[in-house]
Amino acid sequence: MGFLSGIGNAARRTQLNAEIVLVDRELVARKREFGVELYDLIASQQTSKAIIKAPTAFKKIENKIKVPLELCSKDVQAFQATILIKEDEAFKIDAKRVDPSRKIGKKITDTAKESKLYVQVKQAQRQMRLRKEEFGLEIWDIVAGIAIVDAEKPKKDGWKLVKNSIGKGIKGTVAKAVAKVDKDEMDVKACVERAKRDIKTIEDQKQRRMNEIERMNQD
């Protein structure tokens, strides 16, 4: 290998290593985004807001993600409570603005308090999102390693209930419930599959760069 060629390879190797660092950051960012998407999706499907349960699509790994999901839910609910309290305080301050008898000094003080509350709400919202992102990092390896239950097929037990129910009203109610379960599972499956595809694409980009470095090391 010539001197100039060696310099060129060293520069290219440095460039590739820098690109790999950026790709690694992109991988982490996508997993964090997955955490937000999945948590919000699971939470929106729950009938009880007090206890967040793993969706049926995760039945095979339910025990593995139960604790991370419950801890995340507990933290998120605490942030939500803080946001509601601060927003309520800000609403009460805003309602006082219509009082013409309030002195200018008091109005200025209220404005300062309202600005502080606004910042606190934004901070809590940011912390809540970060917590959901951490949830994505905590469970990604678990979720990525399992095959999601086929949510496109109706659940046999649910349709058995429809078949054995007496009266059209009951049948219709059960049918709607089963249809919702099926849709919920398909939504979860789609969320996971999107993340898998995106992360696979990013990982392939990283691997190509690593392969190029390996070839240069062998020359």
C-alpha cells in the first residue's frame, strides 16, 4: 500500500467511524420513538386508566414487559397529575383577569406566576415523553426477539361467545368487543413491525460501513 493510499484509507476509515456513531444515535432515537408510540397506543386501548396491561399481542412476553410497563405507567400518571394541577392553577389565574378591581401590581404578579406555571407544564410534558422513550429502550430487545401474535385472525374464544350468545343485542355487543380486540392487536402489531423495519434499515446501513472498514483492514 502506498503512502498516499494509506492516508486516503485512514481518512475514509475516520469518516466511516464518524458515520457509524451517527447511525448508532439514529438507532437509539428510533427505539425511543417506538417507546412513545407503543406506550400511547397501549394506554389508549385500556378501559382502566389505573392499571396499564400488556396487549394480547404481547402474550408470549407479557411477564417480561409487565414490570417496565407498570413502572412507566406509574411515572407517566404522576407527570399527568402534575400537568393537570399546574394547568388548573393557570386557569384560575387567567379567570381573575376579568376582574376590573384588581390592582396592576397584582396583575403583574399573576402574569409572572402564570409564566412560571407554563414553564413547569412544558417541563413535565418533556419529562413524560422522555420516560416513554426510556420505556422503548427498556423493552426493545424483548419485543424485537419475538414473533407478534397473528392479530389478523379473529380470536376463537371471542367468536365462540358470539355464536353461543342468546339474542341479537348480546351478539352485537360481543361482536363489537371482539372486533375492537382484533383492531387493537393489529394496531400494536403494525407499530412493532414499523419499528422493526426502520431499525433493520438503520442496522443495515451500519453494517455496510463496518464491512467497508473490515475490507480496508484486510488490504
